[in-house]
Amino acid sequence: MTLKLFRILLFFQLITGSVYAQLCVGSLGDPIINITFGQGSNPGSPLSAATTSYQYVTNDCPGDGFYTVRTNTIGCFNNTWHTLNADHTGNPGGYLMLVNASFQPGAFYIDTVKGLCGNTTYEFAAWVINVLLPSACSGSGIQPNLTMTVEKTDGTILQTYNTGNIPSASSPLWKQYGSFFTTPPGVGNIVLRIVNNAPGGCGNDLALDDITFRACGPLISSTIDGIPQNSVSYCEGPAKQFILDCAISGGFANPVFQWQQRVIPNSNWTDIPGATSNTYQAIFPLNGSPGVYEYRLAIAESGNINSAFCRVYSQVLTISVNANPVTTASSNGPACENSSVTLSASGGAGYAWTGPNGFTSINNPVSISGVQLSDAGKYYVTVSSAAGCTHLDSTTVIVNPTPIATTIFVSDTICAKDSTRLTAGGGISFQWIPSTGLSNAVIANPNASPPVTTTYSVIVSNQY
């Protein structure tokens, strides 16, 4: 280990001594080991890769010296345990390891982790919860106290971390505990041993979940176009380019770099060929495909960069190419003069209309009442997406003139059983109301011979 790396690790330890775990505060790699105990229906299977001196049971309330693997625990020991409805991540189908400590302190979880890189710093951590209620055991329940030891396979201790007493809480409270260690050159396999230091009895009951090993490295500060930001976005269409840059604090003697990319929803990171400096130019062509493009910088000691187990990563830098809205625009026309026209559009979150005679509106749909011939023409709508991208669409409104209905007289007097001719004009079709006493109610000039005094009206329509 170089002197520079020693100073960085000492700094990590000093500033984290007051929290639950002495965890890496630099950059982390992807979890090399992520022991979640799986998921499914109750009960889960007993431990297979890891070993334990405890006996496995299938029920959700194990006794002293027993453990189980389940998705939940409910009403244990006369409701003196917390009810856990899910694992640490909140996944209702996820398993956790539920432990009721034996009367004698000892190791209850031992696992061999393989494939690590030599001369590399790793963080190991686990999420733990004291399942005993504060009121149980007359308020004096035994508190779990764990020692996590990382050893070489020959038993040489590389790191020891003690959680201290894990207090009970009024509501279920998961806490992460752990520390970091550095593998000697040439050492790729280590043993994780978790020892319960407290005795069994009333209390000392816990749940364990999400045991992880991750490479730990220097702090990485990222910028996009020189600005400390994690993401940028723009609307599809123009060509763009962005400069991604990472500044690395001390810690690696001879750091090597590799940029990676993934396109959401694809979850697989891939190395970008030739992108091996701490700066990368992300180029987006004219009319490039919309999507979410993510980038991160991988760093490792020289000679280790080709192993995913040795890398640490910068924070994810996201470039979003937002799609322009796909729109429609229409009206309910053609419309007759003095009627109403409704304009409508779709495909966006906001709408801005313009049209003849200085018409504007931000409503959708929008109604124009009492339209005149001068209101005919093309109406444009700028449709905006939630991301602020726009598309211009249009619809044409046709306004047709209304007929001017005429009749030959206003009133006439006839004797019973006589008739008179009604005459209307101004259009091409006619509808007389009522039809009683008319020779034909749908012509311009029917004969009228009503049995009683009657007022007739006529509806005149033109070719529109």
C-alpha cells in the first residue's frame, strides 16, 4: 500500500467514526457480492453457500440458536418482536435471514468471497435490525452486538469491525454496518465471519439482509460542460456534443480510466472503445434517436481495469434526448356563419393557438362562438411536451355563409276550406313547420289550407 492510499483510508475512518458504520466515503464499484437471500414464497431455503452453526427452521419465529429465511415475521413470542412485512429493500417477496441468538456467543454467519483483486480496497457492509421491541423483557432485553471479521483463507485477519450494541427501536429500523479493507497483492479470496458477541436469552434477536462487497476508491467529482451537474437534456433534432469530465482525488498510485455507457431501459453497462481518459466527448448526431443516455467513469489501479471486481465508478451522468411531441390538430368544421367552431389538438401537455384576426388561446380544446366569414383560415397550434419540446401543427377552418330566408307575405286571411300559396326564398331546400294543412311541407311554395288559424315558419338551407 502506498503512503498516499494510507492517508486516504485513515481519513475515511476518522470522519466516519461517529456513525453506524465505517463505510467508504469515496467512490464505490458495483456490488461484487450482493447477498440478498433471494426471494419467493415462505419459507426460503436454508443457507447454501454460507455456513452457520445455527439450525434452520421453516417457521417465522425461530427459537434460541435457530434461524430461518423468510419474507416476513408476524406476532412472534406474544408480539414482543417487531412485525416485518418485507425485507430491507421493502420488497414484499424478498427474503431476510432471521436469527434468534444461541445462549453462547459465537459465529452465526461465515461465507467465502472469491474473485477479488489483490492490492484493492473494498467496502463490506450488511443491513441489520434489532427485532425485539423496547418494551419486551421488562424493558431490559439483550441487545445484539456483532463483530464482522474479514480474513484471508488461512485465518489471517485483514479487518475487524464491531457494531457495538444494536438498540431496539419503537418501530422497525434497518441500519447498515460495515467497514473497509485492502487485499494484499495476489489475494483474491477472503472469508467473512459475523460473530454474535452477546449471549442468548431474552432478546438478542435480529434480522440480516443485503450483505455487499464493493470496491472502494478515491472521490470522483464530475462535470458536464464544466458545470457540476449530473444531468442535462435537450429536444431531439439538432446535433449536440457534451464534454464529460471527472476529477479524481488521491488514492490510486497509477489510476487507469474507462468510460462506460448504457441506454435506458437497457441495464447493461458497456465499455466505450478508446474512451480511456478522465474526459469524454459525448456526440449526438443531427436527428439522433430520443432516449436516456447514461455515462460513468470506471477507475482502477493499472493492471486491474479489465476486471469489474477492481473498478470504482463515478456518479452516473445522464443526457436525455427528449422526443418532440407527436401531434394532431382538428376542428369541427366546416361551420356556418354565426355558429361555433371547436379547435382541438393532442399529443402534448401545453397548447398555444394563433389564427386569423389576431386570434390566440392557450386552452385545449378551444371554442370560437359566432364565427364570421373573416374567421375562416388556418389555425396554428404549438404543442409542448412535459419536457418542453414543441411541435407546430395546424388545422383549416372553413366558414360558410348562412342563407337569408325570405317569405312573400307576413300574414294572409282566408275562409275555411280555402287555400293560399306560401312562398319562401333565399336557399335551395325548405322545411315548413307545422306541416298541417300544407300540400307539401318541403318545397318553396306549398298551398296552405289549415283547418284553423295557423302560424307557419320555414327553415331555409343553402348548399352548405
